[in-house]
Amino acid sequence: VRAGIDLGGTKIQAVVVDDGDSVVGQARRSTPTHGGPEDVVEAIAAALEEAAKTAGARDALTGIGVGSPGHVDSATGTVASARNLPNWIEPFPLGERLASRFGVPVRVGNDVGTAVEAEAALGAGRPFRSFLGLWWGTGVGGGIMVDRHRWLGRGAAGEIGHMVIKLGGAKCTCGRRGCVEAYAGRAAMERRVERAQKGGTKTRLFELMKEHKHDHLTSSVWQHALDEHDGLAERLIERAIQALGAGAASAVNLIDVEAVVIGGGLGMRLGEPGVARIREAMLPHLFVDERPPELRLSELGDLGGAIAAARLAPSSPTPAR
Ligand SMILES: [Zn+2]
């Protein structure tokens, strides 16, 4: 069996899968909001131990794959500039640390890229030779599949969240202005809510966060606010959808893929109705508007990122270092 870790800004999801990519054990932990990379390693290890225990497979583990945010060097397993993780700016040897702890080889890959490849092989991307993965969560990530291979460019292709949709627009988490993520990323939206509330706008978003015992405005908090018809939540989600539509349509104008597959925490939470709204928002911006691309929701769902990560892990036992 192999293990997969989906390392996200909100949660750490671990799965243990068999040779057929079927999940035989799983566990979840909250991502530490304080401390640093060492604390994140502790939380990953705890989730992994629990997932292996539920699978009854602690000793049968042949490898671990990790889908990580930030700048991932997959050759060395080092991760840097993971802005949605606590104090994780300098390169940190995540793969090496987990390999010595579990005594099996570890492969680290980019979280969204890995998930998009898994959709291509096992999920919503299967019918298409080319598609764009649009992952709407804490940030806005992406991946481009061309002829069933992921287009990597010089290593950083697919950053649809940093397509500029408004010159001199809102400040983005990347430090630049006017990116899709500045309007649609959960982290950027949370800061926007803070400012609006300070400016006197009424919203129940932060109350709902406390009532449901979350540290951040998670996708479930946004859903609760939408269910209550919270005005600010509705306006900011609409603004995010318009930003995603403009960004995705611009990308399609450039690369003309057959489909757009929507995933990520908020993408999955808003589900098919959200996909329909993104489709609508794309239409005015499509250059060839008589044949828009198909839009699909990710099929691998909540465990998709972790299952995708497990596919990175070596499946045959090799001696641990
Ligand atoms: Zn940006």
C-alpha cells in the first residue's frame, strides 16, 4: 500500500491506497496555524499514522506521496514559499524529514498539478485530450493538460490564479495587483471581509466561523453564510465567480482546451450550481463564443488531492535511506 498526503492551508488529509488506487484507510488533521514547518510535519505524521492504523497497514507501506502548496522542488522534496502554511518561506526538506521518520521513500509534488493529473487519469478529465484544471480554494491554482500530459512550461505553468484580470486592481496574496486570486482566493476574500466589517458593513461571516468552531472563513462557513443570504457573502462570492470566469475564459482564448474542470475546497463546496455560475461568467469573455468549452466538477472530490498524492509514491518497495 501507498500513502498520500494532501497538504492544504486548512486541513491535512491522509489516505492509504492499494494497488488499484482504492482507499483502504484515511485520517484528517487541521493544518497548524502557528509555529512552522516542524509543526506541520508533526501534524502530517499524526494523520499518516492514523490512516495507516485504520488500514491495518503500518508495516506494509512502500512509499508516501505528498501534494504540497508553495514552490515544490520534486527532485529534492524541498518546499519553499508556502504562504498558506505557518512561517514557511525558506526552503524546508519536507520529503527527507518524512522519509527518515517513516523509513520509506517520499515524493513531493505540487498540490494542484498532482490533483489535475489525477482527474485526467481517474476523474472528470478522462474524456478529454486537453483541459484546464481550475482549483478554487485558499488560493486559486491550476493545471493545463495538453494531449493527456500536463504542460509544465519551465516548471511553473498553470498559475491561473495569477492571471491579471484588472490592471492596478486588488492586492493579491502574491504581492502583485489585479490577479484572479485577489478576488477569488479564500485567503484574499477573508481579508476583504475584515476590511468591510471594519468599515461598518454588517455580516454574520465571522460569527458563523466562531459558532462552527473554525479559525478561518472555511468553505463551510461561506456555505452557511450563503444559506442565510448574508449580503456581503453573496456579493463577494459573485465577485469571485466573475473573476474566475474572466480568468478561465482568457485562458481558453489562449490555449483553446476542450474543457475546464473545477476543483478545490470552495469549488467542491459550491458544487454543480457553482460550476454553472462560472460557465455563465465565462461566456461574455470567450472569443469563439459559439463553442464554449465543457465545464465539469472534479469527480475525485474531497479525497481527490490525497489519492492524487498517493499516485506520486513509488509502488514497489525500495530500501529506505
Ligand atoms: Zn497574484
